Amino acid sequence: MTQVTPPGWYPDPGQTSDGPATERWWDGGAWTDR
């Protein structure tokens, strides 16, 4: 069974420890640019 992450705002997977936490939109299949 494959778990599918629903579209939504999630913590940026590329976020570094510097600066404020950012979020990116997950469209259900890939990360968007923002």
C-alpha cells in the first residue's frame, strides 16, 4: 500500500538552519518552486 501525501503547505525540505523556517507547496506529486 502506498501512502500519498495530500497537497498542502509543508516545511521546506531544503530548508537550512539559517533564517526563519519556510514552507513550500506540495501539489501531491512534486514540490513547487515556492
